[in-house]
Amino acid sequence: MEKWTEKEVLSRVYTLVLDETISQGEREILLATKRRLETDKENGRAIFGLERDLSFYSVNRTLSKSVSEFLTLLMEQYAPSFATSYGEAKN
């Protein structure tokens, strides 16, 4: 599977924001990430934050099907680079 570009992540986030089946909490997380992706130069951190925020959100709530599927794919796409960029590389 080819890794998503930052532009593709932004496009997928935008599509999810428009999805009427997601919760308001999910939408707020996605909108905050959309704004960060559009303005920040550190898109890797914004994507990492999205994965983290959705994971924390899912601890006490059930994610909608579309957000759950997106989170699973996002984690498959970026999990190895997150470990290298934000964990192992700093230890």
C-alpha cells in the first residue's frame, strides 16, 4: 500500500467532516486537524495528533464506522514513522 500524501490526508479529513454519520466530537477533532494541516508546516505532527486524539476519543466512545475505518488506515499508513519520528529517535 502506497503511503498517503499530506494532501490526501487533508482530502480524507475534509470528506469525513462532511459525513453526516459522524459525531460532533469526531467532527471537532477532524476540523481542528484540518485547520492545522492547512496552516502548519509541521504536518507530520498534525497527522500524529489526529491519530492520538481519535484514539483517546475512542476510549470512552464508539467511533462512527467511517471514522473508525479512517483511523485504522491512518495507523497502518503512519504508525511506523510515528514510532521513529516521535519515540525511538528521541530516546
